[in-house]
Amino acid sequence: MNPPVSTSSESAQKQSGNLERRIGLRSAVLFNMLEMIGVGPFITLPLIIAAAGYRLSVWAWILGAVIAVADGLVWAELGAAFPRAGGSYAFLREIYGPDRAGSWLSFLYVWQLSFSAPLSIASGCIGLSSFLGWFWPGINGAPIAGLPGLHYANFAAATACLLVTALLYRRLSVVTGTAWVLFVGVMAAMTGVIVSGFAHAAASGGWHMPPSPAMAAGAAVGGLAQATLIATYDYWGYYNITFLGSEVRQPEKTIPRAILLSVLFVATLYVVMNLSALPSMHDAAVHVKESAILRLQLVAEIARSAFGQWAGYTVAALVMWTAFASVFSLLLGYSRVPFAAAQSGNYFRFLAAVHPKHGIPHRSLVALGLVASVFCFFSLQQVITMLVITRILLQFFLQHVGVMILRVKRPEMERPFRIPLYPLPPLLAMAGFVFVLVNRSEALTGLAVAAGIAVSGTLIYFVRARRIGQWPFKAGFRE
């Protein structure tokens, strides 16, 4: 039987590989919110309204928040019990056994992360470069005649990715200070959109719900599911602090509080932003198939209509700032995952190094930043759907089942935070995720992609495990 996991400073320091505990509650909430309020809500707001309709769009944000809270409670219990670098990687190894199936499932998690994390980071950079089109109309031009699919926007996105990597290549105390500066711009962008929306409504005769055509029950459920899937993507990031678990002060208290507070704050902002924008979004469905730049204009146009041309440019610039801040937080958190996997011998050992001066996993940081910059040169159509489906199946479901397995197999384990109303939250989270997975058109396509990643990762793991003697080829693993 495995011993209870200690969260003492000495034990956690040993697990962290000399990473120092310097993140308090305010900074933990900050890092979560920076990742949550990224490029997503500003581009996807008209998509959510178009998918669910005006009257159901607010419910998509609310349903997404309910799922986020239910799932966040699972992260909170696991993060408080196992406050280590890597988040889900550490959780899966502990739940399913580091010398048993946990070795395979944690490897599979890092494998899917090698697709989803760089795409998440690159999507923010590409979104930023799309916003740049508000100021530079020729950004979609092709600098190389022989490669018409390669645009200036791709180079701008890759440059943003490399700049974020450079900013993170320093001590965590400096990184935290930079994050607070970025957060000011994030809040300014949200405030600008909300104030402009209500001001535009007031100038147009007061706030009112736009006329919405009647929808059949089946179409309404499907539209709400698709809108909730997008909203779920916009909420993601409430768990970001668990990836920095070995750098958090009093993780048994800080991690659960940071998760729940960040969901509460962001959900409030999203619902208010949706309500403020509704009177100005009457043509959202018309623009749903247009480019990211034109979708951005729907958000910036609200400010322009309310306060003039200068306001449109200001909101566009603030949204670019917000996209940059989101990428900053994403890369900060995800860079700890390959580091943690490499430290445990379940990934490339080269990535296990800690910078002797800055005290950060610098090789993992640079490697992830470079891969993400390469992804900036690819199309990211349907990336939100693929990211959501892959992570739900190969990460979140494994944790939902796993937290219940731990309650049965290791009831004596120290749990600084326990899920209230257990087991309802993990069951509710799974039910919510199933709802957004199956009640959509082309649901099988997304499931097939996730299955392909799972099968390929499993094959690579077993080939590697046979060569180095890991589970299930390790002698005596059945004992």
C-alpha cells in the first residue's frame, strides 16, 4: 500500500527539483485568470450567440461555469493532495500507480499535451496577429509569391510566441510582476467591451433582447451544446495553478481557493459581457463564417459605435494585449509538465534541467515555445473543438474516475481539501462534458481524432516501455 502523501515543505521541495514556493493566493488567481480571459471570449462571443441564439447564449456561459466548478473541485482535491510540478501528470501517476498503469496514462497525457498545449499557445498568438489586422490591413498578404498560404500574420504570430518565451526566461518573481502588468490590460479590455456595450444600448433606446427566430427543440439543444463547448474552452485555465503546484505557498489552501475564485470572477465577467453585447450582436450569425479579423470587428465595432473610431482602435489594442497575456500564462503553466515527466524518467531527460540562476525549468520552457511557434504556421480551423474533445477524453475523464478510485483504494490518504457533496461534482462534470461531446453535429469526427492520438501514444509508450523495462514489461509488476 502506498503511504499518504505529505505536503510538507521538505517533501514538496524534494518533489519539485529545487523549484521554490513563491506563489501566493493573489498571484495564483492572477495566473488562472490570465489564461482564462485570453483571446477566446472576444472572438467566440459572436460564435456562441450564433450557435445558441440570443436567448440561450447566456445559459451557455452559465452551464459552462457549472461544469467548470464541478470539474474544478476535482482539480482542487487532487492539487491540494499532490502539489507538484506538472498538474495532471503527477495526478495520473499517483492515482493509477507510478509503477503500474499510471506510467502509461501519464505518458499518454504528456503525449496528447504535445499536440494540445502548443496548439493552445499558437491559437492565442494567431488570434493576436489577427487583431493586428485592425491596424495593418495587409497582414494577410503573402510575402513569398511561391507560398500563397503563408501570410505575414503567421510570422507575426510566431514572433509573439518567441517574445513570450523570452519574457518567461527569468526568475519567477520577475515573471509575477510582469503578469500583474499584463492583468491590468486584460481587465481594461473586459471593462471596455462591457461599458461600450451598455453605452451603445443606451444610445439605441435602452437594453433589449434582439428578436430571435423560433428554434425546434432538437436544434436548440444542439446549438446550446455547441455553444457550451466553446464556452468551456473559454473557461479553461482555472486549473493552471496546479501545473505550478511545486511553486505554490500553502498549496493545500491556495490551490482550491484559487480555482474556485477564478471561476467565480471570470463567469461573472463573461455573463455581463454577453448581456452587454447582445443588443449590438444582431448580425452575429451573418459573420460567423467570416475571418477572425471580421469577428474581432464585431467586438471593436461596439466600442466604435458607442464612443467613436478611437475607441474601436483602443479596444482592438487591448484585446491584443489580452491575447498576449493569455499566451504568457499558458506557456508558464504548460512548461512545467514536460519538466515533471522528464524528472520522473517518463519523458526526455534533457528537459528535466532547472536553470542554475533563475530557478526555472528553462529547457522545457524553450522547447515548448519553439514547438508552439512552428504551429503558428499552420491553420487552426476547428482547433477549439479538437482541443476540447481530446482533453476531455484523455485528461479530464481520467481524473474524474481517478479521484473516485483514490477515495476507495486509499481512504486513509491525507486530503487537505475534500470535494463537497462528493461524488456529485465529478459525476456532474462528466455528465456536462458528455452533453457537449455528443449533442453536436460531426461529433464522431472529433472522437476519431482523440482516439487516433490515444492509439498512437499508446503504441509509442509500449515500444518504449519494452525497451527500458517499464510497466507492463517490468519484472514482478503483478506482485
